[in-house]
Amino acid sequence: MLPRQRQAEPGAPGPGGTRRRQGPRQEYLEAFDGSGDGPRDTGNAAAPAPGAGVPGQRGGTKGWAFAGIAAAAVTTVLAVVVAGQVTKGRDGAGARSRSAAGQAGQAGLPGDASGASVPSAAPSAVTLTYDQKMAKKYPLAATLEGSGKFDAVPGVDKAPGSGQKYRYRVDVEQGLGLDGALFAEAVQQTLNDKRSWAHGGARTFERVSSGKPDFVITLASPGTTAKWCAKSGLDTTEDNVSCDSAATERVMINAYRWAQGSKTYGDRIHAYRQMLINHEVGHRLGHGHVSCQKDGELAPVMQQQTKFLDHDGIHCRPNPWPYPAS
């Protein structure tokens, strides 16, 4: 048995005294040359480095080279995937941050995961209270002449007291552009106030929308008001006022005065409207005109306060109530 030839150490002198040049591993080169089976003889291949192979797998070095390259490729792909996931995570976090920052004034649509914000809904209109509505003036021309057709305000407001009951209906001329429900509410609240004609429980007022009422309180344009007042021999055109058309069922409230008030009351439009209702219903109840008799007194509700507060050197103060001290 011949002695086993000792393999040359990497870089050790080869036969002839020349030192072998250490180069790339043969299997690594073969992996890229596309050749078929078996090792390729280059004439100067270096021996495998110690521990480079696995005992018992000689001749399989090319497979191991492919395995190494495949492992390197997998490692590279994993690195790219991980890097992409990190980038995506950062982008997602940024989108969530942008979305969260926009949530203070804007809300995303249900199911929207894009992070894009959408305009928030327009704020709803503020609902005014009864007192706030009654404190506002409303646009209406002093020369308006309406259609002469009326609509009854629907619904019923029960009489709150136990005195003599008066049933009335509220009609509003078509096309005025005024709040008929507000007008009806004002009539009911005003007439049943203890400072009004319901004072002391003597009377109580109930609003109806059908049947036969005792009278009809009618909100109408200046032109229509003048026509109905003329039926009772009254001229409302000179000062553009209201009237109780006693020959008819209608107590006429001039819509221009209801909407705009009078110079005598200025901006006290709520109080003026209360006076307007009490004054004209007072006529329906049988009360005539009177004026204050002493300087600085409250004007009686049956004074023509739309026209004047001062007379004969006497200054009267505005007053909307028949019984103001109550």
C-alpha cells in the first residue's frame, strides 16, 4: 500500500518549488460557469481549506456552493422584505399620526383606512328660544298688500285658567314670510299672562284651529289689514296701524307693525308686540281708547301707543299690560 500523498497546505510550495497561488475555490467558480457534472480541471486549483467541507461528501462541493449562494440570496430577499416592512410601518405610523392630528376638527368616513381626512359636517343652525325670537325684528315692507288668503295655525292651546273662557283662532295671511307658529305662541302667552286680560282669574283664553271661535286674531299685510278694517269703518292707512274689525270676526294685527315695531318703542320689539295684542283684543272685549293723565306715568294699554306716548305736554312711559303691577 502506497503512502497517502500529503496534501499541500494552502499557499505552500508546489512541485517544482513554486508556491501555489491562493485563488477562489473551484466549486465557487464552477457554480458560475454553467458547466455540467464533475469538477473542472484548471491545473492550479487550490485544495479546500481545512474544515471547508463535510467529511464523506467529497465531490458534492458544487452542491454546497449552490446551497451557499441560495442561502445568500434568501438572506438578501429577507433583508429587502424586512426593510420594506419597516418602511411600510413607518409610513403607516405617519399616516396614523396625520389622521389623528386631523381628528380634532375632521372625521374620516366609516371604513376609510387611508388616513385621509374629510371635511366635517357643517355646524347645525342655532335654535333660538321664544324670547330670542320675540326680541328680533323681521323684514317686511310697509306698503305690502298680500293675497288676502289665510291659513289657520294648526293645533290647540288649552285654556290654563278657570275664568270665563274665550276661544279664538289664529289666521296668518299667505305669503308673509313670517313665523305663524311664533305669532300664535305669542298670542296665547300674552293673553293668559296675569298682567293681561286674564288678570285675577276673570278670563282665560284657548286657541283652537277648527270649529266656531269667539274671534279670529289675524296677522295680515298692511294692504289686507286696511281692507278688513274698512269693513268696520276704520282707516288704518294713515299711520299704518292695526284694528279690531268689530263688524267681522277678525281682530287685525298689521304684519308690518308686528315685524318692525314703532318709533315709540324703538328696539323694545318684544314688549311692543305684547302691547299690540293686548290693545286690539282689549277693543274686542269692549275697551275704548284712553291716555295717561300725569307726566311720567305708564301709558294705559288702551292708549294708541303706536302713534304717540306724549300728549298735551305730558310724557307717558311705554306699557304693554292692562295690569302692569301684577
